Amino acid sequence: GKEERMVIKSYRDLVVWQKSMELVTTVYTITKEFPKEELYALTSQIRRSAVSVPGNIA
């Protein structure tokens, strides 16, 4: 078959970056429901980990 090639002009064009941004949104949505006493421990750690993925790609 014919292959379509996409020109990547920016990291924002990368599917992996786009998916990682979806992950960040999902993580923030889920962690909103975590207990308040976890806000500065587990919640913060999970959120920082999620945000680091697109940050490291960029």
C-alpha cells in the first residue's frame, strides 16, 4: 500500500506528545478524587510524573 508520511514541524505534531497530554488531563481528573490528605504527597507525585512525560518529549 501507499504510505502517508507526515512532516513533523514541532514536538506538538508527535502522536506520542499528544497522547501524553491526554494522560496529563486524565491524571488530573482522576487525582481530583483522591483524599485531601494525599494532596501534597501521592497526588503531587503522580501529577508531577505525568507532566514530566510531555515535558521530556518537548
